[in-house]
Amino acid sequence: MNDLRRILLAEDDPNDADLTMTALEQRHLANAVDVVKNGAEALDYLFRKGAYAERPPEMPAVVLLDIKMPKVDGLEVLRQIRADPGLRCLPVVMLTSSREEGDLLRSYELGVNAYVVKPVEFDAFVHAVSDLGGFWAVINEPPPGFAQKPAAGPKPESSTHPRPTP
Amino acid sequence: MKPGDQRSKTDRKTATVVTTVFLASAGALAVSTGLVYWVGLVALKSNKELALQREVIEHLERMASTLKDAETGQRGYLLTGEMRYLEPYVRALQEIKPEIAQLNVLAAQGELPSRQVSELGRLNDEKLAELAETVDLMREDNLPGALNLVRSNRGKEVMDAIHADLAGMEAAKVAQFQAASARIEQATRRRNLAFFTTTLFNLGLLFWAYSQIMRQVREREAAREQMRRGEQRYRSFVEASAQVVWRTNSQGEVDQPIPSWNRFTGQSDQEAAGFGWMKAIHPEDRPRVTEAWRVASAARQLYQVEYRLERHDGRWLHILARGVPVLESDGRVREYIGTCIDVTDQRQAEATLRESELRFRTLADSMPQLAWIAQPDGSIIWYNRRWYEYTGTTPEQMEGWGWQRAHDPHSLPAVLERWKASIATGQPFDMVFPLRGADGVFRPFLTRVMPLKDEQGRVIQWFGTNTDVTDQKRAEEALELRVEQRTAELVAANKELEAFGYSVSHDLRAPLRHVSSYISLLEKGTGPSLDDKSRRQVQIIAEAAKRMGGLIDDLLVLSRIGRASLAETNVDLRRLVDDARKELAPEMAGRTIEWRIGALPQVRADAALLRSAVVNLLSNAIKYSRRRDPARIELGSREHDGEVVLFVKDNGAGFDMRFADKLFGVFQRLHDRDEFEGTGIGLASVRRIIQRHGGRTWAEGAVEQGASFYFSLPIERVIQMKGAECGVRNQETSPGNQTKLEEVT
């Protein structure tokens, strides 16, 4: 599993972060998860600034973003990712408690790759998180020259996991 | 050409014709008369001559005859010797002498040649002597001597000479006679010719003059007729326009009856005569009338005066009297001719108008607005007092388009444009623009301009008012400000509410999820080591968290219904019901349900929301009928009073109609949770969804006798009344799920 690319998880709620990690662990995907506590840290991480200035330039396979975070929220992080030429193609999944239509619409407008509402029941949560992590981190083929280590797998269009629709 | 000119020309022509004809005719007559006279004279003279010649000739013949008688008597005596035969001779001797004397007279008159007459006398004497000689011889009975004397032929020779002489003279006289006769004949012929010619000439002249005069007579007749008609018209006109047509002498006295005056005033001829007419005039007006008369007659000019006149019925009328002097050729006034016209109505109308005008002015000057009147071309002809007071301008400054100086130069072009557009189209307009007050401050005025139009729709005048709307504007601004503030407050409140909803969806769900998740982890990790009681408690916690999650989700849906905009599409309700039933299949597991589905319409609606409503209703029907076997659920629609009404009817637990109102409230439940699970939000959502589509919701039911839920949609939303038909009665049987489907029509 060491050849798996990293996953960036931006989550302000330690319980949610813990549960997400637990879910990923149960699917054996947690070894490569970096956790940041808010949007500002996520941006620092992605743009290698501040505390993450010394981080190796390797980009994560997928970013899991909570929408509601202190300082900079998930939508803003998404906007900046899509605005940056280097990060534009980075897969981003919104992982949120919100079923708000507005959030959903805004996310898709900004070009999110998937939008997942965290189910209340843990088993369902585990399924959702692990499926996502598995798909984006393992199955998905990143754009050429984006990831350092290409992996074989089906194209997103032929994915067995349906993209959520508004 | 004027008629007068024509008449004088015609007259001149007539005179010329008449004169010419007269002169020509007189000349011809004179010539003719002279000729006739002359011819008469000639004839008279010739006749006298003829008579004379005839007399001379008679004398000559009687002379010859007398001589013959004397000779015949001599011869008879000689033959017979009887004295009896001597008698003619004796008589002839007696007659012959006067004859000779007569001839001598004629000769003396020159009618006969005197030489021949004296020769004739001598011969006569000689003959007579021969005769007397023979007779004497016979008397002496010397017949032979007598015969010898006769035979001597001397007597015969003398006799022949006498005859020759007489014949010669007679022949001359006859020639003279014939010449005179010829002269008479010639003169007569000439006279006849002259007479005939002049008569012919005069006849021609007469005929020409006749035709000329007749033509002019006809023309005059026509002119007279025209004049008569004109006069008639004039008279009618005067009678139509005037109540009285009068005539007075130069002093103003009535000297001939004026019937129209008498008819109008009721005065008699005697009453009106002289200055009696003055009595019909109002005493207060009499001096004025007298003065007007004095001035007019002195100047020989138009007399015009207005006075009150008492009519025959005693009513006082306003009369306008006018008269013109008729002048003699020497310039003196012969008479005055005039009319009296009743102007009472006019004066009253004028008075009313003055009054109305005064009222208008008073009103216009006392109102707080500025007001003005403009000509159709837009130039303003009147402003009320308030205008001058407010603007501090003078009437001279405001003349025509002078109003522009009271305007703000910035807004003036727009005002001019609107004003000119209105002038061009005749349309009224409203506009707010600033006007400068006398204090130099511009204040906003609402200007309203209305056209006054005639029957043809042409603008006669424009009426405009300017109302100071400063306070109004301020109030409006204040109101706008307040509205803005309120709106902002509302927006803020709405935002807060949204934030609250947002917060609920994120923050309320997160701890629940944590509770649920960690309980699940706990159960997995330590479940087997827990005793039954603890395990049950853990289960309760999990279920509570789950229900809480459902509640929150439903609440969020409800709040979203109110906020989200409707995404309207064509919705086939029949298909929507089928989809809902598929979705609800898990809830129907193990049950037998008889479905009776009637015709359902296609409507214009938000598919997702309507689906949610239908799912809620069907879910309720399935849930509350679960104690029935078979459960029966009926769906249908009908059109009623501008709406389409849809219903879902079940034979389930029903409800008490007393609580029907509570059914659609949030968190309102009519059943214990132990009996039927639920959040108490479903029907509230249905109501919100239907309300957002402009429809209503209501329910009917009775405890344990089933319930009917109705919702309506405006008929405008119906695209097609009958939806897809089900067609066959089909009974679906799957393990543990028995569903009867029946088409109801």
C-alpha cells in the first residue's frame, strides 16, 4: 500500500477527522492521509506555504474538503484550486454534513469532482468514505504529468460509482 | 360690374336708340311730306291749266258751232224763204258776239294768240257781213242776187279760214292740255315712290326700335324681379334678426305707425306717436337714450344705444337699438331707419360668464398650486397669482415662453421636449421638475397639463398646474429609506434564518453522526462483552440518534420548499404516482394492497417537489392502512370550480375530524408514535409544496374509517386532463408483496 498516493483531508472537527480516518483505515487507505484543520492550512499545504513550505512537491491523489471550516471554508479552497493552473486538475471531493442546495450548486459551479453528504449512520459513512478514497486515490487515472506515479485504472466516465446529482 | 353701372349704360343705350329712331323717322317724314306737298302743288297748277285749256277749247268749239248755226239758218232761209229757218241765224248772231268777246278776254290773258283771235274776229265779222248781205237780199226778194253772192264762194272761203284758224288754235290747246296731263302723272308717280320709300324706311326704323326697346324692357323686368327678391330677402333678414324695424322723422318722432314696435311693446299707434315710444323704455335708461339720440342726430351718424324695454307681457328685456340717418340730397336728415334687437339672453350669458370667470379667477388665485393657461401653440397667456408670488416674476417677464426663466437649466431641455411633444400630439402629460422660487431655491413641482379640446378634437387651450411636492418628495424619500431599511432587515432576517438552517444542517447533524458512529464503533468493539440491558440501552441511543437525523432532514426539506424556486416542467401525475409506488415498495413489503387509480392529469409543476408531496401522501396511506387486509388505496382527480382536485383515499386508521386542522401543521401528530412512526413534518411539507403551486390541501376522515387527503392545483396548470391510462386490471404478485391495480374511470 505504500505506493498509494497521498490523500489530503481538510476537516475542522476532530471527531469527523477521526471517523474519516477510521473509515479509511477500515478500507486500509489511511496510511497516506494528511489532515489539515482548516481551509487556510489546506491552501498552505497545497501551495506549499507557511508550515508546509518544506513539503515535497508531490501532489495528493485527491482532496477531501469539508465545506464548513473556520478561516477559509471549503468552497474558497475549491475556488483557489480551480483558479490555479498547477492545481486545476486536482480531484476534489466535498465531504460534508450539509444537504444545502446552495452549497451543492456552488460546489458544482466551482468544478467539484464529487459531493458526498456524510450519512448519520456509521456503516453508511464508512462505505461512502472508503469508496471515494478508493476511487480517487487508487482507481482514477490522473491527468498526464500531474501525478508522479501513474496507476492503471478505468476512466472516471466509466466509473461504477455514480456522481451525485443535485 | 356693379348693377348701377349696368342700368345707366342700358339707359344711355335706350336714349340713343330712341333719339336715333326719332331723328331718322322725323327726317324721313319731313322729306316725304315736302315731296308730297310739292307734288300736290304741281298737280294743282296743272289741273287749273287743264281746266283752262278745256274751257278755251270749248269756247273755240262753241265759236265754230255758233258760226255753223248762223250759216245753217242762212242756208235754210235761202232755200225755203221761210222766216222760220232764219231763227238759228238770229240766235247765232246774238250769241256770237259774247263768244268773240270771251275769246278776246282769253287772248288778253295770253291763253290764245291775240293775232289769231283778232284775225278770227275780222273773219267772223266778214262772214257775218256776207251772211247779213245774203239775208238782206233775200228779204228784198232778190233771190238770184243772194244766190250769186253765195255762189261767189266768198262766204265759204271766209268760213274755211275761220275753221282753219279755230282748228289751229284748238290743236295748240290740245297739245298744251296733254303736256299738263303728263306732268301731273309724273308728279303723282314721284309722290307715290317717295311716300312708299319713307314708309318702308320708317317701318324698318320702327321695327328696330321696337326690338331694342322690347329687349330693354325684358332686361328691366328681370332686374326689377331681382331687386324685388333682394328686397324680400333683406326684409326677411331684418325681420329674422330684429324684433322691431322702425322709422322716425329727423327729430326722432314717430310720425307713422310702426306695427312691429306696437306688437313688441303693446303700445298703440297713438301711444307710440311723437316721443310716446320713450314711455316703453325703463325710466332709468331714458336719459341715456335721449343723449344717444342727441349725439347721433347732431352728427348725422349711427344711433346706437342699449336700454331696457318693457315688452307687452310686462317683462323687461335688454334691447340693442340701432338706427342710421337717411339723408336728403342737400345733406339734411330726412329720417332715421333702425332696428331693435333683443339681447337679453346674450347679456345674461355674459353676466353668467363674468360670474363664472370671477369664480374661476378667485379659485385659481386662492389655490396653493401654481396654475396657468396656454394657447394651442404652447405660449402661456395667463398665470394665477400664486405663480407670480412663488416665482417672484412679473407678467411681462412671463409673456409667451418666458416661463423658462423659472426653470432649472439642467432640467429645462427635458421639460421642453415633453411640452413640445404634447403640443404636437395634443396629449396631456405629468412631470416632476424643479421651479425656482422668489428666494432662489429650486423646489420640485408635479406639473399636470391637460388640453381643452373642441368637438373636432382640436386643442383650444392648455391648462396646467404645478404642485409643490417638496414635502411629498421628502416623505417619499423617507418612505423609501424606511422600505430599504425594512428590506435590509428582512434580508438580514432571511439570511439569519438561512444561516440557522445551514447551521442546523451542519452542526446539528455532526454531533448526531458522532453519537451514531461512535455507538456503532462501541457496539462493534465491546458489544459482545456487554450485558443485555446495556446492549439494549446502546441500541436505544442509536435509534434516538437515527430518529433525530430523520427529523432534522425533514425539517430542512420543509424549509427548503419555502425558499427554493420552482423548476417547472410538464409532469405526468400518473407516471409520478407509479414512480412513487416503486420508491415506496419497501414499505409495502408483505402487504396486500388494492390500488384503484383513476385518470390523473398532466400538469405544469416542479417535478421533484410534487413527487415529494405525492410520496408523502402515498406513504401516509400505506402506513395508516397497514392494519387492514386488504388495504385499499384510491387515487383520482376531478375538475371543480377552476381547480383540478386530486385525492388519495385509504381505508386505514382515519382520524377525528375535530383535529383535521392540525393534520397539516409541523410536528402535529394525531397518533401515538408507538402506533405509527413519523416525524410530523410530512403533511406540512405537502401543504407547503401545494401552496407554492397555488393550490390548497385539506382532509376528510373518521376514526377507523379511513382518510381522504385532497390537494388542488389551479386549472391553468393542467395541460391535459386525462393522463396515461392504465388499461388493464392487473394483479401483481411478488413474494410477500401483493398489489392489486384497478383502473377506475
